[in-house]
Amino acid sequence: MKELAKSGAIDAELAAAFDASPNPYMLLTPDLRYAGMNEAYLEVVGSTREALVGRPVFEVFNAGPSDEAPENVRQLKTSFERVLATGQADHIALIPYAMPVLGAAGEVVYEERFWSATHTPIRDGSGRIAYILQHTTDVTELVNLRRQVAEGQTARAVSALDAIIGGDVLRRARHVQADNIRLEGERNRLVELFMQAPGFIAVLRGPEHVFELANEAYRSLVGGRDVLGKGVKEALPEVENQGFIELLDQVFHTGEPFEGRGVDIRLMNADGRMEEVFLNFIYQPVRNEAGEVVGIFVQGYDVTEQARATERQKLMIDELNHRVKNTLATVQSIAMQTARSHPEPRTFAESFQARLLSLSHTHDLLTRSHWEGAELHEVLEHETEAHGVTRVLLNGPRLSLSPSQALSLGMIFHELATNAAKYGALSAPGGRVLVDWSLGEGPERRLRLTWKEAGGPPPGTPTRRGFGSRLIERNVRHDLSGEVKLSYLPDGLVAEFSIPLDGRDHHD
């Protein structure tokens, strides 16, 4: 205490009184290092201030003469930890602790002593625990005297001695201490269950919502940050403007619990990045013996995956509804245009069925990829494989198409292949079709594709635009936001396409 008095941490007169007390006292820092002690304590332990101040207490007094830490060391550590955890004084009714003394030959021996100890928290100006004050009473003589009498006297004599020296008090103290140990074990078990709970749990104290407890799930939720002993504003500054501080204030002042479901919040993760999470949680007021709200119990679950799955499902249903409407509109258009070009029922049915099968083929491709898209090469193969792989030559890089692009191009290639089989290169034995494509250079990804027929009858320039050419031009310009040029050359039809591939789906 002399050192503390010099530093101005305590009044010099109080330090002198502390030092002169016949009872042993010592001060520990929260990390259990010696901060000070009085003369009575130094006399009991047989040491000096210089040898003790700053050293961990269990480095000086660990296991005594044995290499294994005995029960009394564990008991003492537990008491210190309880003071730090609860902020309340803790008592050890009776604890055996051997002390080093000089033997007859000048050697150091350990003498068994019995102590009654009280550990009291000393707080600083901000209310945090700055020291633990230990006050001990040596009750060895009482314990030894009762042993001696018990070994040589009758039960009546032992009872008389107990009445004189307080043997019943010692016995009751042992029972209380045993109960405390049992209760401490139960408390530790509850804390273990609390820490291992799958949902996030925290206990907040006072109007500033200071974290008193937080389990591993809660620490994981907030990116592994150390929140204990800090108010919510200090520990989680990113939540201040998201309405959660106001909710905590409301629960603390009204005493009414609050429950939130699927509430989104932005939290900092372990990498220091902000990310959105969704929570189911409840704020439950914690009351003292007088019924006053003194804290808030926080419990909940991270339901981010469920929330995102629900959102994905909604988007998929909306997309499915949109695609069904588009498909029905496409089928209706195909039916009307085919009817105009084929007034005969038989030819209408054949042409209409062929076009529906083409649409179905592309749907099959998209279903395999869960409607995430399809490869251009696969779409071309589906629409031309009926004419033989040696007659339609495909040349180009791998290229992924969005669902709407795949559907539109599938119908376009079907019309081109059907026209080539009826009137163009594929109608003649030696006819061939070369499909060549590439990605244009520049900031905008653009598909450049050429369908070139050769070896068939001269196509001639059509006198009117048929359904096939109208469908091709409409799909390219309207659905794909692209451009197409159809050239009827002497060697055969050449169709040149330029289509932007910006990743967007173009819908009606």
C-alpha cells in the first residue's frame, strides 16, 4: 500500500492504517497480480514487498510442496474469478493452505494452516473493478484444538468445546462451503449450456445496455468481436442508426418484451466488411427483486439463409409466371402466323407441331440447367441434328446464353433449318450449311453469327415475306435487341446476325 499511497491512488492516512492492521490484507489486479499488501500479510507469507508486487499470485503460491495444483488452489482461483464475473464479494469459509516457514535446520518447510478468507472488489471512478482486496483470518489453532479434543475426549466434551470455540460455526461453515461448491458447479454447467446454445444469446445490463454475457453464437454473429463490458453503441457502432438501440431503450423503459421476425440488419463480419443478415429475435426485460428492469435478455437465430431462400423462391415463381405468359403468347403467335401461311389443316398441323417441338427442345435444354441458361452450340445442335451432323458444320467458341436468348435463337435456328430443308442447301444431296460465330471486340459483348448455305438450288429473291422471315426479324429486333441481314445469293442464303450479350433477359 505504500507504493499506492506514493502514486496518489489512495490517501496516505488510509494507507498507513491499512499497513498497521493486525489482520493480513493484500490487493490483486484483475489479472491476479500483486498490487499491494500490508505488514501482517508479509509476516504471514514470509516475504517482502519487492519480491511480490507485480508478480502473479499463483506464481508465488501455486501448489505448495507438490507439483500438482491441489483443491485449495482451484478453490481460491474460483473465488477470484467469481468476484470478477459478478462484481460481488465472495467468501471462503475454510480453506487449508500450507505456508513456507524455516525449519529447525534453517531449511524451508511447509506448515499446514487453515484460513477464512473474504475477497472484495474495489472499483475505480468509472465503476470497473480495479482491484480485489483479500482479507484472511488464520483459524488454524481452532481447527487443531478441536481435532485434539475430538481424538481424546467424549462426544459431550467435544460439544462443550464447540460451544466455547465455535466448533459448530466451523462445521456449519464447511457445510455452507460445500453447498457453495455444488452451486458453483451447477452455475458452471449452466454457463456451459449458455455458451453452447445453437441460437445467439446475450445479457445486457443497465440503461447503456452493457454486455454482461454473450455466447459463442452471438460472437460469431458479430464477427468474433469482444463485446463483454461494453455498451451496445461502443461494441456494435454500426447498429446505432438501424433502430435497434431505440428498441432496446423501449424495452428497458417500458418493461414490455419485443419480438422481431425476419428483421434485416447490417453487421460487420470477421473480414471487416458490412453484410446484411436476417434475424428472428426477442428482447426480454430482466428484473431485480423489486421488479425493476435492470437489463435485457437477448435471444434469437440467424435466419439469413431461410430469408434468402424465400426471396429466391418468390423470384422463381414470378419468373415462372412471366415465362409461362411469354410462352403462351409465343405459341399463340406461332399458331396465327402458321394458319395464315398454311390454310390446309394437314399442312398447318405439321408446321405448327414442328415449331412447338423446337420450342420444347430449347425448354429441355434450359430445364437441365435449372433455367440458368444454355450453350449456343447446344441450341444449334438441337435444332439441326435431324439433318445430319456432317451437313451442318458448327464453328465458334463456347458461349453461354440467357434463357430468353436461348429460346429466341432456338426458334430462329429452327426456321432457318426448316427453310434450308425445304428450299435451300439441305434440300439437295450435296448441300451444306456453315454456321460460324464469334464475340465482337469492344466494351459491349456482341455475338456475331453467320448462317451460310451452299450447294443447294439458287434461292432467288422471295416475292413476299413469309412467316419464317418475319419471325426471325421480329425475334432478333424485338426480343434480342439485335440486327439481322438476310441475303439471297446465287450460292445460297446468308443470314448475318449481330446481337448484344449484356447478361440481361429481354422480356415482352
